Amino acid sequence: VTAASSVVRVGVIGAGHWGPNLIRNFLAGPRSRVVAVAERDERRLAQVLVRYPAVAGHMEADELLARDDLDAVVIAAPTATHHRFAKAALERGLHVLVEKPLARSSTEAEELGRLAAEKGVVLLVGHVFLFNEGIRAVKRCIASGVLGRVQVLQSVRTNLGPIRTDVSALWDLAAHDVSIFQYWLGSLPLRATGKGGVYVNPGIEDVIFATLEYPGGVLANLHATWLSPHKLRQITVVGDRKMLVFDDMDLAHPLRIYDKGVLASTPADGEDPVDIVDSFAGFRSSIREGSVATPPIVTGEPLRAECDHFLDCILDGTRPLSGAAEGTTVVRVLEAIERSLRAGAAEQEVR
Ligand SMILES: NC(=O)c1ccc[n+]([C@@H]2O[C@H](COP(=O)([O-])OP(=O)(O)OC[C@H]3O[C@@H](n4cnc5c(N)ncnc54)[C@H](O)[C@@H]3O)[C@@H](O)[C@H]2O)c1
């Protein structure tokens, strides 16, 4: 980035479903400019160029990567291409924002991390939920102790489509949940199990059920599929004091905090003693049903916040929230689930 201009010149690879959102955001602010877009599909490329006539178009990513007027490359092409395009851009000393998941293997992901460090450039992975205000508010709730000790996480991510043919629902959808769990808990799971179902395209799981065991006995479960009639994006967090549900489809109240729980048999200070549960009445009385709070969440476009963060990292030296390290650990967890899928759902160490 030239100090005189402080405008980051961006090239975007891939203008399919997601790429145009990145193009729009990097054209929106004064700190960046989209210089060129590479898209193999002629019709899609034409749509972009009609809307943004000042942008140069290429049919191939390699043509864009060969330009000498870029400071940064944004990769929104299929997952299988992430490593190759990111590596080429990093080798040229360009900053990279690569869509999730960072790569198809932890070996590839690590190589990208090393290269970015060597070249002293920014490598940000598009784990967009880390830029979602609701997800951030949940992290604050967990950190402040409002929920008490976190015991269980449960995520449901379903929709009908978009059906991918290059990667399974694990690498496409569950990547989001794994990045969110990691962001909230600040740790890597020790073990993973997974079961998948293949119904549409041979060899590509459309449905994933996975369980992750985090340090401290925190159990996380995720269900991710593109084969379901309803679009659900819901994550439940159970703590030993309170519980919450994050619902990304609920625009008005994405976060609900339930003052509910099970009363301990050893009463805390000021709490009434509870007898051992030996009857239905006893069971009922051991459940605490309190109020539900719906804290206000200022909702902006998470992708805008992600793009702004990428520019902060380049221009101000801000540390990436989802850099190579975070992106690589997400890949490690996906690999462990994948190994479990291939091993008849046998438990796998995350390594
Ligand atoms: N963060 C999110 O919420 C989110 C949402 C959707 C997609 N994504 C990610 O974005 C990436 C793209 O997803 P999508 O849904 O836009 O897929 P897509 O298939 O709709 O678009 C990818 C585009 O890349 C183009 N392309 C492939 N190889 C190319 C090459 N060599 N040169 C130029 N263009 C090339 C294809 O023609 C296609 O149009 C994936 O990695 C996906 O995981 C992220």
C-alpha cells in the first residue's frame, strides 16, 4: 500500500454467489478500491463489469495474480482452490483475505501461515461469524461469567441448498460452527466424533452430525446440512447459572438469555435447600424457571465488519481476529471430524 494514497488496491478471485458481496464491500469505503476481478464464468463476470465499469475483468485467476497494481487479493473461489491462489498471492507479497475454510488440509493451512509470516503480510480467513454482533455478544456473556461455567454448546445449521459439489457440508457449513465454538471457548477440542449422510452427490456428505469434547468437560454438538426444508441458524449455550440461544434468523432478538437452570442439591449462599430428587414434585422443584432477557444487539452487516477489519490489519497493523493460526485450528478440527466419518464414527483425537 503506498503511504501517499493509503488506499488498498484489491483484486477479487471468484464472483459466484459470495464474491459479489466482497466486491461491493471493498468498493464501499474510502480505504479500498477493487481494481480487478477474476471470474471464469463469462456471464457472472459480465454482470460485475456492467455494475462496476471501472473494474478490470479477467477470465482466469492467474491473470489477476500476475497484475502489478494490487496490494491485496480476496479469494472467493471454491474451497479446493484456496491454497493454490493464496500461496501465489502471498509469494508475491500481497495481503490475502481467503474465504473459509482456509484450506483443505492442515498441512496446506500451515504452509500459508508460514508464508504470510515470512513475507510480513496479512492473512485473514473469512470466518464471518466472528464479525457478527450477536456472536460477539455471546462471547462477552461467556467471558463475564453471566452464564456461569459453560457446559454444553449445541448448534443447528440447516437449509435447503446451496448444494455444493466440491466439498461436503462439513467443510462448507460446519466450518462456521467450529470457528464460533473456538472463538467463544478460546480452546481446541480434545476429541471429535462425526457421522455423515450422502444422498445427493456420490461421496459428498449432505448431512453432518458431530460432537466435540473441549477441555473442562464442555461438550459441543453440531448438525449441519443443506438438505432440510427450513433455514435454521441456532446455537444454544448451556451454563451452570444461565442458558442462552443465539438465533441468526431472528433479526429483532438474535440473543435470548434464559435465567433457567437446575438448582444444586447443595444450596449456594442465600438459596433454599433442595431435597434429593426422589419424586416428580421433587424433580419439578429442582428446576429454576426465571425470566428471559433479550439484550439489544446493534446489527450491521458482518461481512462489512470483516472487510473493515482486513483493512485495519493492513493499514493499522491490527492483529487478525481470524488469522492463519485460527484458520488452521478450524481445519484441524474439520480433519478430525472427517477422520471419524471415515472410521465409522469412531472417536478421534484432534491433533
Ligand atoms: N463466509 C460465508 O458466509 C460464505 C458464504 C458463501 C460462500 N463462502 C465461501 O466462498 C467461496 C465461494 O463460494 P460461492 O458460494 O461464491 O461459490 P460459487 O461456486 O458460487 O463461486 C465461485 C466462483 O469462482 C469461480 N472460479 C473458480 N475457479 C476460478 C478461476 N481459476 N479463475 C477465476 N474464477 C474462478 C467460479 O467460476 C465461480 O463463479 C467458498 O470457499 C465458500 O466456502 C463463504
